[in-house]
Amino acid sequence: MRSRTLWTVAVGAVPWAMACGSSVPPPHDQWAEAEANLGRAQVAGAPDVPVAKLHMRLAQEDLQKAKELMDQDNKRAASLSALANSEAQLALSLAKAAASQDEARKAEFELQYPNTSNK
Amino acid sequence: MNPRYTAIVAVTVLAGAAACSGQRMPPKALVDARADYFRAKDGPAMQLDPTHVHEAEIALDRAEHAWQESPSDPTAIDLAMIADRKALLAEAEAATIQAQREIARARDQIEVNKTSELKTAKGALNQTQQALGQTQMQLQDQERQTATLEAKLREARDTIAKIASVKDDERGMVITLPGEVLYKTGSWDLKPAAMAKLEEIARVLKDKEQPIVVYGFTDSVGTRDNNMSLSQKRASAVRDYLVGKGVPQDLVTAQGKGPEDPVADNNSVEGRAQNRRVEIVVQPKH
């Protein structure tokens, strides 16, 4: 009687455990979003801004790790995809800030020296 | 179990847990996230881009909570790093906003300066145009005066040409009168017929306000001194007559040149007659 009960519990636990293991779906959308933001940072000139370039590289590494973990550890893959997305967004912001600051310097120069071309 | 032993075990476990909890150091990622968040919160990002600072705060709370719940879970580190990146992003966005404001301010000022410069340039242009207009009017007046003078001069020349020989050379307009017409031989007294001619010439020249030089010439017969003296006296006689008829005295001078500058051969009667002459030179007005 006792062993029969144990067997029943064991058989019931297998699908439950499988269901738990696959409760986090593979984060394809998050991964794709991070990759898209990485592309935006690239277009915005992040590779030309050292600190932005560093965060682009970190994003690429996180994306690579997330890809390797996909379907094996989806929770971690999702976490890394989110981190990669943050890195990519930061790279984009840093690139935009650098471009704006450069433009501000040029505008100030033009204001101070109106008859000189700094282009 | 003996209740006494149970109490001892419980106290030991709680104390150990408390000790462990107290000694647990936050991971570097979380320490960095806290520092970067507080720097953003206390810096210009809070004024310029509070939304992103708020997002960083939420991310930091989530990271703190994850670390409290599962300090060994690598996703807790990921969350801490995400919170850190959001704080940095808030600062970067604030820097962009600040730079855009500086660009707008500089461009506005450039526009103001350009407008001011344009206004100044327009003012200067107006002044130059006014000055140019005045100069053009003056020039037109001068041209009118010159045209009037030239017309009068032509008229005078035409009038004089009827009674004497008139030509132009580098000295100006030259009126030549033969000596025989003006004087008796060896004299400097003007003949009545000469006076009539000179009166007509004086009438034409008296309003010209141009310098006039009367030159007297002789032929080569006789001594040079006598000829020089005679030519000076004859030139002076003509000058005095012209002045007497209204030509301004300060504009007329007389000069005897004797036998100099002959216009014909002194070896013939006709040539000598041509050389005995008076030239009234009307010089150009300076």
C-alpha cells in the first residue's frame, strides 16, 4: 500500500517537474529587441565613442551568452537579454550625448568666432 | 527533545543566521548601481530627465530585492547591472538635453548677432547711398556748369574768330592779332581800329574768369633789347586796354618776348609781318 502510494506520487511529480522546468519560455523577443537596440547604437555612431563602444561590446557578449543558454536556462537567458538591452540602450544614449556635445561646441565656436569656419 | 536543548539550538541557529546576514557584503555590481543612481539623483539629471532617474530607481529597488531574496542567483547581479546602466543612461540623456539647450542658446544668439550686424550694415549702406546721391548731384551740377562754360567758350571763340585768328595749342585758346592792325610802326599806341577789335574781345572775355596772358612779339630787325622793350610795351598796352574794358586786372598779365618764337621767316617781308604780332592766350581754368 505504502509503495503504491509512493509510485503514484513519483509518477505525478515527473510532469509537474517538467512543467516547472519549462515555465520560462525562451526569450526570443527580448533577445531580438536587444539586438535591434544594438543596431540603433551602431547607426548612431556608438563605435566612434569609446565609452559607448565598450557598452556595445558588453551587450554583444551578453547576447552571445543568452543565445548559448537559450532552451537550457531560459530564466538566465532572459536576464542576460535584458542586461544586453540595457547596455545597448546606454550605448545609444552615450553616442547621442557625444554627438550633441560636439554640436554644442561647434555652435559655441561659431558664436565666438562668427567669421571662422570650424567645419 | 529536551525543551532546554531545543531552546539552545534555536538561539544558536538564529544567532548564526543573524551573524551571516550582518556580514553579507553586497556585490560590486549593486554597490556601483547604488553609487551611480545617487549621483544621477543628486545631479542635473534629476532636473533635466527625471523619468529616466525614476526608472533607474525602480530597477535599483528590484535589484536590491533580488539580492535580498537570492544573493547567490546570478540574475540578481544582472538586475544590479541593469539598474547601474539605467542610472548611467539617465545621466547621458541629461547631457544630451543640456547640450541641445546650449546649441539652441548659441544659435539664438548667433541669429541676434546676425540681425544686429545686418541692421548696422543696412544703416551704413543707407548713409553711403545718401552720400553717393549727393555726390552724383554735385557731379551733375559740375557737368552742367562745365557744359555752360564750354558753350560760352565756343560762343566767344566764334565771336573772336570773326575779328582775329583763333587757334588752340597747349597753352589754351590763342588769339593772334597782327602788329600792323594794332600799332603804327615803332609805336605802342593802339590804332582806333585796333581798339574796336580789342573792345569786342574784352566784351567776350571779361566774364570768363580765366587767366589771360598777352604776349608781344617783334620781327628780328633791330637790337634785341629794343625789340624786347617794344614788345613788352605793346603787350602792356593791349593788357591795359582790356582791363580798361572790364577784364579783371588780376587775371591779365603782359609779357614781351621780342623776336622769340617766330611763326614765319624773318628774311622775307611777309614773314616779318607775320612775326610782328600780339597773342592773347586764354588759359584753361584750373
